[in-house]
Amino acid sequence: MNFGYTTIYVKDVKETVDFYQKAFELKLKYMSEGAEFAVMDTGETILSFVSEEFMKSTGIAFKENTLNETPAGFEIALIADDVDKSFEKAVMGGATIKSSPVQKPWGQRVGYLLDNNGVLVEICSKMDF
């Protein structure tokens, strides 16, 4: 098996796509006609958004993301050539600072933000595994 994609349930798919385009310079790859679903152009592993209303119609219960609560126990990690510059651009694009970029003992530079839905986003330098 291969890891294919991460889907985040959001209140407003179009608003979230606009936010990710502005804050993180990601490009839209696909959006459904009614904007219930969107896929960002993120390389090999896909980041997608699905409307909370659509997911509620499936009968599957989930915890909604919100800026007013502690983020859920996951993050989206976006790799940047210049972490500090990308971090600052994201803040200018509306992201909320959780932890400014720092150098980790293993050599990676990492900073944390919240997106417009309260999802934790890591901006980091590339790691060679």
C-alpha cells in the first residue's frame, strides 16, 4: 500500500482553498462543481478538502475543526526551501502563529501555524530519510 492523500473536513471548501492559495501558495488541482470537494496540487501526496455538510450526510461522526479549540492530534507538514520566508508569507496570508520557526537538534527548521479552520500546519525544511 501507499499513502495517497489526506482529507480535511472544513466548513467552507472554497474559502479554505482560497486561504491555502494565499497563505501557502498552493495551487488548486480540482474542485467539484458545487465546491463540496477540492484537491490541491501538492505533489505526490494529495491534500484535499471536503465540506463538513457533505460528510455529515454520510452519517459518519467526526470532530469539527475550529480556531477556538485545541487543534486535533495531527498536522499538515509543508516543506519549504526558506522556512522563515514561507512562514512569514503564511502569516501575512492570514495564518495564526502557534510557534515561530526554530532549528531542531536533528538539523530541521520547523515552525507551526493554524490555518483558517484551526488545523495545525507545520512549515519545515526538507529531511533526508
